[in-house]
Amino acid sequence: MILGKGRARTEAGIIREYQQFLIQQGYCPKLLKDRRGAPGVMLRRIGKPMVDWEDDEILEIYENKSKTTKTSYSAFLAFLFFYGYRRATIYILTRLPVNLSRMHKPALLPIRQRLEETNQELKYSNRIAIGSELNRLIWLLAVQGKQLEDITRSNFEAFRNEYQAWYVSTSRHKYERNDPRIARIERFLLHWKILTPQKKVFMHEVYFSRLKHDLFKNAILEYINWYEARSQPGSVESRRVSIIKFFLWLQESHPKAQRLDHINRHIAIDFLKHLRKKAEDGDFSPKYGVDIYRGIRLFFDFAVFEQLDTSPNRNPFGKFDVPKEPDPVPRYISDVELNKVQKYCQNGATLREKTIITILLHTGIRSSELVKLCTTDIVQIQGTWKLHIREGKGLKDRIIPLTPTCLKAFQEWQGYGWEGINEYLFTTNGRPWQCGSTASNIVRRMMLKIGLAGLTPHRFRHTFAVVLLNHGLRESAVQKLLGHSTLGMTLEYARILDRTVEEEFNHVVEKMQVSPLECIPNFFYREDYEPFEEADAINWIRLPHGYCRRHPKMHCESDVKCLICNRYCAQSENLDCLQKMHDRYIELDMDVQADVVYSHINILKNHPESKVSEMSQNVISV
């Protein structure tokens, strides 16, 4: 009841109060006459007292009526809703032919002005129509039958759930999950201090209710409560899922195990086989099975250390039970891919896309950390702009210096892209992005536009670390910037392009150019191996003394073993070069190499029409 609680106690009293209300609204005589007679007409047509009116009966009297008549009926019905004489339902509100926010505008003016002021304070201006928000606020109060200041979180959630069920069920909105107008109403109520921010609360007891034994429930709850105090909600949920999977499997496969110390090594191995079978059947990936097993092992580590009730003396789940995970090089972004991304950001990218890519590339933060950034996290310390990451992975804070490019991206976003509704930098209709998947989806869709599948926000993090390491920043500093708990995690990035190895490699290549073996062909001269013949099946590579039959994109195992490689072939036009190589080897007393070259010369002289030397047979004979 948006206008307060009505005082009438009888049907006649309600009608008298309605007629006085119309006079106060200052309606013209014609409108006043039409609307004053609406209650009597509705009573006669429905044929029941007001308290017994059904929604369908009310809607039925609207059929085949003029617009004036419908407006008159709606004016009285709105009065009943506004003063709490009747509780509305989503059913009737969504079917009324007249918008309630257009009824009795003088009476609704104060709340409309309050919405407009709040709209400007939250910087929603020029984005929404206040009438639409006012209408949904009327619906909330009419359905709950309460005044605005009496609305509670449970009232709002009950209305939202019922409204969203209708919203999704309509054909127009079947592909949308939430109506943004309801989200904005929540923001208004929060701003007015009527509602308090909703905090996610884990109902662990509900999840563990499927377990039969109280010993297991109590031990799991104690562990999860401890883990929740030190970890992010996503990690808590993942750990809880792992533990539930194990104990539900235990109830079914080993029903006699009713205490923690009944879970022995045999059961642990049996569960490991179960996970492997699940992975083989394709129910989940092998890595997911390893993560589940690891979660159970850490739970029993806690149980043994804390000496929980009936805990075993040692952990039955071994650290080395699961196979060692592959140790791939971090998935950095190659120069070619990075150039494509940068070109797209300069030409064609939206401001949001450009901002997200710049922040990821210049700070190396995780996507889960990006979505939680606030304006207060961009700070200036002793004249230097920095980014404060609050409660990152492992609940660790860290400070990252901002490059001029990244600082400019933040400033442009705050000036032209930021909604400005709250302190969060990235919001949708006033609601902060809930998880890193929102940023990941934006990056994925953007990468599909430019033809780079598989590019994720975390790969920008890898690239950030690689660039810093290879430009001389010490590993301990990179560790602090990335928020790694151990230096070993940071050193993984050093394997990609270690400057020391690269410099020594280049030095050796330079020595090879001036060594006594310069006549031996060298695969590090890219200009020397132009494609000889383009074909679907094979491409040959031109060498100074013959041809290599490998495809140009294939890796070559050696740069000095062409003449004993089964891909090598020569023609008569290469005889002069081979003869010079043979003579050079003789001068250097390299008899074995000279014999190899001579074998090819001999084949070409004896079989001048042959395009491919029978190298392998001759090498054996030598």
C-alpha cells in the first residue's frame, strides 16, 4: 500500500473514502463523475461484496468495455491497492489493461519525485523510465500488502521469485533470466536503507542432510567452517562438493564404514578406482577426478591433525596415489595472436572490451579479481598510480603499479563506460558482476570475432608474467605482482622464454656462421630454404647443395646432418657445390664427412637422371 493504511472498516466507508480521495486529487467534473460511480457499477456487475471478489471476476468486467470505462474501473482498483484494502496478485497485475503508475498521479507525485532523485544519485539518469520503475514498486507493495518502510528482505525475495517466474514464462522474455527493472528496484531500496545488502550464506547442513551418520556430518561441518574462514566462497563450494561425492559413494559402496577410522587404505584405493572409471566413461575429466581425491585427502589431513571424533591415526589417502599431472609450459599468447588482439582493440572493439583487455594485459590480475575492482582500488601513492587488489586468491592483498596505458584505460572507462551506480567498476543494471565467468565470456566472444579460439583471461596473466621476466624483472618481484604463494609458481613462467638460454643460443648460432664448418649447410639461414615446389602432398626446401624433402612447417632435428638424413636429395646441378664440400673436408682431415659427401657425388655421376639419392644404402656401405 504505497499511500498508507486505509481507515475504513465497511464497504460503504471504503466508497466514501474513495470519493473524498478523488476530490483531493483535483479531477475535472467529468472525470470525477465517471470515477465516483465506478465502485457501484463494479459491485453490481460482479454481484459480490468487495472482500469476496476473485481476480477472474474482476478481469471479466473489463471485457468489451471502452477505454474510459476500463480507466474508471482501474482507478478504483488502484485505490484499493494503494491503501491496502485489497492484496494484489501477479496474476491480476500482469493482466490489467491500465498501468497503475498512471492512476492518481497527484497522489503518487512524492514517490515519483523520490525515485527521480535517487535515480540521479545512483547515476541512472537518461537510462531508464521512472514510470516503469514506479509501476514495479507499486506491484511489490500491492502484492505484499505493506507500506514501503515495512518491506523486508524476505518480502522482496518472495515477490522477486514470483515475478521472475512470470517474466521467464512469457514468450517475450523466455530467453532472459532476470528483469533489470527488479534489480533497479532493489538498488533503490538498498539506497533508502529499507533493505540491507544480501550476503551469500552457505546452508551446509542442508547439503549434508543426505548423509546418514552424524559422525560424518559433524566432522565435515567442522572442517568446512574452518575452511570457509580462510577461503573464497567458490573454493568452499568446490571442496564441499568433493566431500559430499565421497561420502555418498561410501554409503553406497561400503555401508559398514560408519566412523572415520573405518575408512582405511583399501577404501581409499577403491575410491580412486571409482574416480578413474568415471573419467574413462566420460562423466568428468581426469583432472576433475584428481581434484576430488585431493579434496578428500586434505579433509583427512585436517581430521587427523585436529583429532576429530573417531579420526584415524594416519591419512588413508596418499599424496602420491594420483598420477602426476602433466607439466605444460604456461599458455602464453604468441606475438601473432597478441598483434591481432591489439589491432582489434584499436579498431572495432567496444570500450568495455578494450578496457578489459588492457587491464588484463597490463596488470596480470585474475578474472575473479577484475570483476571485484572498485573505484577506491585505484590509488595514488607518493605520486604513483597503483591498483590495490583486495582479498585475491588465498585472501591475499597486493599492490600493482599502473602503466600509463592502463591508467588511461581506467580513466576512460570511468568517464564514458562506468555506470556510476556504486563503487564497483563493472556492473550490469547496478548489480556487480558476480564471478570471473562474466569477464571470461566477454573475452571469449571477442576472440571469436577475430578468429582466436581458446584465448582466456588467464592467458593474458601468463603473458604479463613472461614479458616481465624476460625484460629483467626479478622473480621475487613478479611473484608479488601475481600474488603467488610460492616462488616456484612464478618460476614456471620463466621456462617460456628464458633470456639466459636465449642469449647463449644466439651466441652459439653466431659462432656456427664463422666456424671451419661453414660449408656445411645451416638451417638457421631462413633465406636459404625457399619452398621448391608447392603441392598438396609435399613441399621441398631449396638448400645450397640440394633439396630437403620435409614440409617447411616440420621441425628439423639437426642443422648439420643433411647429408645423412633420409629427407635429403640432390640433382646433377648440385655436383659443383658437393665437390667443393668434399675438397674442404679433405683439407680439414675430416675423412668420414668427406666419404659421406663423396657417396652422393658418386650416385649423381652414375645415375644422373635420379632425383633422389639412395643415401641410406650408401651410408651403410660407408
